[in-house]
Amino acid sequence: METRVSIHKLLIALTTALVAASCATTPGTVNDPNQRLGIVIDAGSSGSRMHVYRLSGQGPIMVTAATTPGTSGDPWVEKTSPGLSSHAQTPDTAGDSLLPLLDKARAHIKDTGAVQVHVQATAGLRLLPADTQKAILDDVRQAIEEAGFAPGRLEVITGDREALYAWMSVNALLERLDGQQPTVGVLDLGGASTQIIFATDKPPLQSAKSVQIGANTIDLYAHSHLGFGQDQAFERVASAACVNTGYTWQRDGLPDIDGAGDFQACRKAIEADLERPACANPPCASMGVHQPPMSGDFVAISGYFYTAGFHNMEDKPLNLDALAQAGQTLCDTPWDELTQQHPDMPTQYLHRYCFNTAYIGALLTTGFGFDPQTSTITARDHINNTELGWTLGAMMVLANATGVGRP
């Protein structure tokens, strides 16, 4: 079990440079011979996302988001779906699923052999047997090599490490790693798991995390709740109350569900699903896991941001009472009216927002214990023109641990 994560002692210098560089408006092109690149592919349960980063310096290596070719400054992120875990029955096709991402990178990078591609798989692959994980990653390695890139670290990371990387990413971009300001906690919601991480003066006796940055040591509580991502929770709760009236949820191999659109009933079904036997070492999250008292501000990313954004509640303190009211209105809206209100949103996403709104409200309050009256959570997806997630933190650690990008 990981008890201490030792990060490069000069990471604080890296972080300062990272924030300064992230604000630049005219970064070099990806074919600049003086620029080195690194790639992290976030292999999630519902899809894979490729993040391209610029690497500079020699000790420590500084990491900034690369700019998408042909844009004025958009961070270079490419997406494809479904995720690698969908290839569980045919692992020898997993690598091909990443070719659309690798081809886009190859079209703009001349010296591909000098660029390492790290594939960090999360909850989707965590749920698969070890031999299946290995077969999938072996095929991915072959695809990276055949595309002309250098394979980096290809692995299934633990949920706690995913949380740590997210915490590093957010706090680096907010310039909170210098010890002058308190760090912020991070909430991450994916399809198959959800993570919570925050600084605490009461770390749990087991699974405590300490991060050493320069002379500063920060004790952290970090936990990944596997199975409590919004996709798996939606499938497990499977309540008509969580689907708008007039919409029929067609499920593979299972009976269809005709929507009833009842927010309160949906919320109760979710809260019942969140309840687990109390943990042996209170205080506990409702999912039956020890969780010390929370304090300070939190940034909520990924699934939290998309649902908050649907209700125009992103990038400001999240009022959980107002979110519940918005959820009530949303779930009460018949499907035909909802599609007229959001004509450009694909059905595969739109039909989930009744559930998603109820779910994040229940998860934050019933699950983690946030007070809806005093919430200090802000849902965000970018800071300093860098997309929030855990991949920036991963690249910071991987580049400095392996020497990737050194001239």
C-alpha cells in the first residue's frame, strides 16, 4: 500500500514555471526543434483522451499543455470512444482503437520516435482480470511502436494515485503548492469510479498519503470509490424515476425502462444505493469507508463539471440546494420538451442528466457529507488554458521519474 509519494524535490520550481508558461499566448509550434513533447493517454471506462504536453528544462523537467495545431491557444486534447475496457473479449483489437489519436499526433509531430506515449488506464481496466489487462496493454504497446512513437509507462493505475495526480494538477495550476496558501481538495467523477482527495491534519491510520514538495510535507486523505462512477451507478440504480417521462431507456439484454421523471424518488433510490455498512474507524463516508473531517475549498472536475455546466452553475461556488431545484425542474420536464430545449445535445447524453443531477447532489451530501448550505465546491474544467484532470500531474511525475524530455 502506498504510504508516501515522494515527488522531485524541485517540483515547486517546476510548478512555478508551469503556471507562468501556461499563461503564455504564443507557445512554440509542435515542430519547433527546441521543443520536446510528451503524451499521456487517459484510458478511461467510457473512452480514451490523449493529452499532449510540452517538456522543457533538465532538472526538474517543466510541463505545460501543448497548443492544438491550427488554433490560437487551445490545449491539445483528442478523444475517442469507447474505452479500452470494451475490448475485454478481443484484446488484440485494443491498440487499433487508439490509432485515431496516434494518427492525429503523428500528423503534426516530425520526430515521433523522440516522443514517449504513456497510457494510464483507470477504473474501466481495474475491473478486468489481470491477464486481460496485460493482453490489452500489450496490444496497445505494439500499436504505439508501429505508429512510430516510443512506448512510455503503460499501466493500470490505482484510484488513489489517480486522485493524487488530479490534486497535483489542480493545485499546481492554482499556485497552491508553495506553502503560502492552503491547498484545495479535488473531487473527480468518472464513469466507473469517483475520487476524493484533500489535505488533512487527521490522516487515516491506513492508506495515509504524504506528498513532499521542497521542504513542505502535506498529509492527504485520498480514496477512490470503485463502482460509484456515474455510469455504473446509473446502470445499478436503474430507476424509472431517474428518466424523463416520454423517454424509453433501452438496455442491452435487460428490460426497457419507461421514464417516470420523479426527482425526489430518483434521489431516494440513489441515496439507498450509496448506503453501506458503517466502517470500523469512524467518521465514515456513507459508502462504508473511513473519511476524516473535510475543510477548505474543493474543485470538482470531470462529471461534476459537465452536470454543473448543463445547469449554468460552473466556475462559481456550487449551491447544492439550487442544484436540487434545477434537478427537480429538469426531471419534471417531458422528454419531447427537453429535446426542444436542447436540440443540439445527443440523446445518449441528454437522457442521463436527470439522473446525473440527482446523483452528484446525493454523492456530495449523503455520500461525502458536504453541507448543502455551506458548500465550498466549484466545478471547473480549465485553469490558465489547461484542461483540468489528472493527466497533467501524471506527466509531471512521469517526465521527472523517467527523464523523458531531457536533451
